[in-house]
Amino acid sequence: MDFAIALLLFTFTLVVYFSYTNNFQKQEKGDLDVMLSDAKAVSSSLALSGYPANWDGTTVIRIGIADEQKLNATKVKSFKQLNYSKTKANFGTFYDYFVFFVNENGEVLNINGVCGIGYTTINPSYNVKSAYYYSSETDKFLKDFMNETFEADIYFGDDGNNVKDIDGLMSNISKYGFLVFEHPDISPSYFDDFKTAVENYSSKGGLTMFSGQLISAQGQNLAGADFSKKSGQSESEKNSTVNNTDTYLSLNVGDNIVFRQAYYVENTSNSAGFKQIATFNKDGRNALSKWSYGNGTIYFFSDFDVAFFSGNFTNVIEDLAKSFVEGTCDPINVTDISKNKLVKTERYLNYNSKVIKMVVYAWQ
């Protein structure tokens, strides 16, 4: 009798357990199916042009980042700048999501400065070795950004220890892919060595940004341009206007910029690739320029600090830096995502005449 009762209880327990497990699995499968459906819907929407066709952050009704299966880098950046909660409402999903792009080798691509878009606690990073140099504690507007975004090696001044000063940077320059010099103010006695190192670096394809005073001596030539300081520093001398757009700079023709300090460059290389982006109103000198030297590219800013600009000029420079270093990003870290309810969908697109994959993760 005891054995029979125990057997009945055991059988009843098994029936209840398997019934509960089966129902739970069906519910879980149903949740995953809905989540996957939402992920596919997000992917499908992004693979179109969006509405209106030339949408921006203020006009967007439906988000899309591809025109005829070709990824639109401008729309990718616009998508990145949208409020995350509003994008979820636009896609009609309450699930969290993250979107990124990979090449045929599975490397995460940097598309116009964007490594990934979506869930705000996933912080993709840029796979580029970079360095930042500054000579004055009053001119270090990009120091924290370079350190946090690119994990740049920081160099300062010329203290003679040849490790973390300008000598140290020149000794290690060949290992970097991206350099930023903020108000470098190179010593005249050291300039020839500096010039040789930077020009060799640029010739081999290095990416460089300069701002402020290159050297106290005027008209010194570096990488096909003469660097000078304006003799007058009144507001009228520092007032400039954008007269050309640039792929990586979020500036519009006609934008007014009043720099804190007025420096300029003049093209001496007769390079067809030299571009005037902004010129000083009073004399037409180049306040913001871009040009090629060898296989490399150089940007020059009169200053990273401005007295007037209808927007956040520091953000403009930071976006430029992230876009400038096109290439790959570090792998996307999704370790904080709950793995028991996570789905993934992929879609092929065309970017710069190459086939890439758009990856969409969704989870609850």
C-alpha cells in the first residue's frame, strides 16, 4: 500500500513537472518568436531609405539608412544622433536593440564615425592606435575625449625626459594611425626634426589634426602648407565663415565661427586636394582647411575653442575625429545582455562597393 501511494505521488509529480516545463518552453518560444519578429522588422525598416527620403533628426517619420540596398553613411550618423527611446517607438518595439555592421572578415566597421547604434550602455570603441599632444594646460580641449574614446597615448610639452613629451611622441610616431596636435607650439630648435617625422608619418598614410600655433616663428612650412598667426587678434580678425562642406564635418555653408585665437595656413604644395572649409571674413585666410600629403590627410583648425558658434563646436570636432578614423572598431561587447532571451538577425547591404552585414540584436 505504501509503495502504491508513493508511486502515485511520484507519477503525479512527474506529470505536473513535465506539464509545467512544456508550457514554460512554449511560452519562452513564443516570447522569442515575437522578439525575433521585432528584430526582423527593425532590420527591414533600416534596409530602406526611410521617410521622408532625405530625413534628418527633425523630419524623420520612418527610420531607414539604406538607399537601394546601399548603406547611406549620412543617415547612419543621423540615426545615431536620435533619442534611443524615440527610436524604439518609431520601430514599434518595446524590446531593447543594438545595430552594428561587419565586413567579410567579421570585423565591426566604423561607418562615418559610428561603431554601433542602440542600447545606450553598450559602448563600442575604435580600433585605432592614436596619440594626443598638447603644450599648454589652457589648450587641452580634446584631451579627455581622446583618452576616453580612443584610449590615446597622451604626450605633453618638452621636459627632456624623452618619454611622454614631444620627443617621446616623435620616437613612437610610426606606431600610430591617428594624431592630434592641440596648440603644439613646437620649439624652433626642434622644428626640423618634428617636420621630418610628421611628413614621413603623413606620407605613409597617417591621419593628423592640428589646431592653434604650430611654432612661434611665422610662415613655417609643414606637409605642404605654411602655418602662421594673424597679426591682429580682435574679434573681427577671428570671425570666420564656412564656405565649403566636408564629408566628416557637421558644418553648413554660411555657418559663422568666431575662434578664440586666430591662426591660418596657406597652401604651398599646389595640391588639388587642398580644401578651404572656413575662411576669415576680414582677409579670406584659411581658418579651417583640409589637404592630403602623400597618402595621409591633414585637418587644420585655427583653434579648437570658439567664442561663438550656433551649436556645440567641440562635438563637431569629436564627431570629425570619430568619422576621420574610418576602418574597424573593437568587437561589440554584449556580455551585459540577458542571454536567455536574446535574438539576432542579419541582413546584407552594400557599402563602398563592398558587401557588408548589418547585425541587429534584440532582447528583453
